[in-house]
Amino acid sequence: MKETKFHAFLDRISDQWIARDFVSWADHVSQPFSTITLTGQLNNEGLASLREDWDLYCQNLGVLKIIRIIRKVIMIEASEEDTLISTYQT
């Protein structure tokens, strides 16, 4: 996947965060879904745990009054399972 296409994907899922549209966002991710943060790795094995993390993240968006998410692509790698491994800065 080219960086421009991936960046459009990131913009789309970022807009879904801002709109609090979990269903549309979840349709864009494959499970199991993992995220690596400054405090460690988060692993979501199913929709329930994915939703739990989503809700916590949305609480932070509300507390911080975030109205826009900007992401910078660092690395994109296509895997054999037709998924992407990516690194980006938020």
C-alpha cells in the first residue's frame, strides 16, 4: 500500500474516533488487534475488549476536548495475511 493511500486510511479512522463511530472504525481493523503505546502493548482478542479500549480512549478525547487527530506515517509493511503492520505518530 502506498503511503498516500495509507494516510487516507488513517484520516478516515481518525474521523471515526472524533465522531465516536465505533462500528465503522471496528470494520476497518482486523482481530486480534494490537497497539503498542508508551506504556506497553495492548492486545484485543475480540470485539468486547476492543470496545472497552475504545470507550476509554473516547473518554480521554472528551476530557482533553480533542476535535482533530493528526497522524504521521513512520512505517508501513504488508503482511502475508493481507493485513498491514504500521507505525505512526499521533
